Amino acid sequence: MSRFIPLSVPNLKGNELKYVTDAVETEWVSTAGPYVNDFEKKIAEYVHVPAAVSCQNGTSALHISLMLMGVTREDAVIVPTLTFIAAVNPVKYIGAEPVFMDCDDSLCMDPVKLKKYCETECDYVDGKLIDRATGRHVKAMVVVHVFGNMADMVSILPIARQYNIKVVEDATEALGTYYTEGEYKGKYAGTMGDIGAYSFNGNKIITTGGGGMIVSNDEALLAKAKHLTTQAKADQVNFIHDDIGYNYRMTNLQAAMGLAQLEQLEDFIAIKTRNYNMYKDALDGVDGMSVIPFREGIRTNYWFYSVLFEEGDHSRDDLIKKLSDNDIQSRPIWGLISDQLPYEGSRTFELEKAPWYWRRVVNVPCSTNLTAEDCERVIEVIIND
Ligand SMILES: *Cc1c(COP(=O)(O)O)cnc(C)c1O
């Protein structure tokens, strides 16, 4: 029996145990403690923003982000249909309604359709984009940087500006991805819109077990984020609260692990790059298969690898079964969110590519623990019957 190869698991071989042990020994284990502030500072430095605000997870970071964009239950928020459902659920937490948008060939939001939706389905009145079918104010959009790719921010941001739509970047999968050329050269995923969110869930490129982070270039906004994530305490001593706050702050234990993980992020990306290239070299063109490329002009973190079956010689489910029979974990990409039970009847706009890709893509193992030999074994199973 060969060793089981999981899809995407944590890699904790750096200073994790040392820092977490220190947190335990000093008995700073909860939402106060030096590691939380230090981790926030180091993340902010890494992506070149003035500050960052830690959260319990990526989902809570997105929830707070949408609230800070002023989204209310009367509003609509443009979201992708092809992504993890946590990118969209926070819209519903607030009571607002999603408008599901298609993807382009990068699997991220299609800017052409986004523009067409704004132009043909909405009226722009007094600085507000109003969806004619629902009468709702389209106040914000959630742009997801899918699998560590960069959404087409060069095209999306001008549309957002033109129609006064706030941009929440869901960069939960894309920590470390940045533009290497063009007008956003040097800008990291998560830092170009109005506000951005990262996740440190166990399957993400670095993990705190569970955790998230809010970033922005607007320090006043970040101060509000910290306020809301810490129960909106207006007076630290007398328990005076000036808003409905949340208990969303990261613990010192989580941040201790995060700090150790961040030290290794660039090494993780180097491993992910090598393994991606191995898959790409071996699989592109074999039996109508290809490994979906990342956008030109960026340094991607290569978080997840997507094998595409253009024709379907190997069908998606056959491949998943074959890999599973060989102790290798893989999965289809997410079922479209607009097709999920809680979103039945939601507003959608010309969904074409998302269902096409949904039927044809399989994610294959991409952990940073994966050796070159592991990748060769996965490739062999994929290619040989
Ligand atoms: C992981 C993920 C989230 C949520 O992050 P959690 O830390 O798991 O709450 C949100 N959006 C996308 C696209 C994700 O992949």
C-alpha cells in the first residue's frame, strides 16, 4: 500500500511549536498578547499596507469588510458564482442580496460581463448603481482571487470606480500573489480594492489552524475593523460599547502559529511553483488535458492546481475515482453557489463559463509537503490507465 497523498494539508516544520509553546508558557493564549499584534504587523509589512486587523477566520474578515463598506439589507452585492461559498454567505449575514457574476478563463470574475451587467441591467442615478430588476442599490462587489490567481484588477477597478461600487477583495486563497508589471506593479492581491481579506484556514497557503486578516490602505477603516471585531468597546475600562460588535479577534495561540508560518511563506511558494511546473510539463496536451495557467504579469502563490479536461477523454469523476483508488486525494471544483439550496432564485447574470469549467476541472494535490517524487506518482496515475 502506497502512502496517502492528501490534497492540501498544513506544513508545520518551522518555529510553530516554539512560538505556540512560548504563548502557553507565558499564559497569553486568548485574544490579547504580543503575537497577535506582531502577526498583524508582519502581514501588513509583507503586503505593503499601513496596518492589518486579525480575525477568527476569513469568513468573519469578509463579514466585517462588507459591513465597513456600508452594505445594508436593502443593498445588492456582486459576487462570483464559481468560488467557495464563504465568499458569498457574509452578504446574507447582513441581509443583502447577491448578484451572481460569471468567471473568465482565469476562473476569476469576468470584467466584460461585469461591465455589461452595469450598462444593460442597471441605471446609474445620483452616484448609485440601481439594478432595474430588483430596485436594489448595487453597493459593493466581492472579487475573489481564485486559487491564488489574480482577478483582472486592471479591468475591474475602473468599472467599480465608474459606478461607485465598493471593492472587497477576497484574497483568502492568494496571500503572496502580486502584480509584476503594469499599473499595479508591486501591488499584492487584497490591497488594491477598498478592503481585503485573507484566510489562515488549514488548507490555505499558511495556516493558524483557523484565522483571518483584514487589510486596507485606509487606516481609519482598519481602526473601525478592530473596533467591530473586539465587541465595539469604546472604553477599555468601563465596558462602554458604542455599536453592536463581534468577538472576531484572533487568539495569541493562533497568531503564534501564524508568525512561524509567515516566516516560511516564500519557501512554500517556491515549492508550489516547482510542483506546479512538474504537473504542467507532464500533463499539458496529454489526452486533451491541460493545467490551467495563471495570469501573465503576476507572481502567483500557486495555491491550487487545476487540471482541465477540454474534451473529456478522461472524465472528471473517472479521474477523481482513479486517484482515490491509488490513495491520492483530489476534488472537483466547487458546485456553483447560485445553484445551492440557500441561493435558489437569486439574481444571476449570463452564467456561461462558470458551469463549463465546473464540469471540467479537477484539483490535484498541492500541499507544500509534497515532494517531487509524490508529484511524479500523481502524474503517473493521471496519465496511465
Ligand atoms: C477559505 C475561503 C474563505 C473563508 O475562509 P475561512 O478562513 O475558511 O473562513 C472565503 N473565501 C474563499 C474563496 C476561500 O477559499
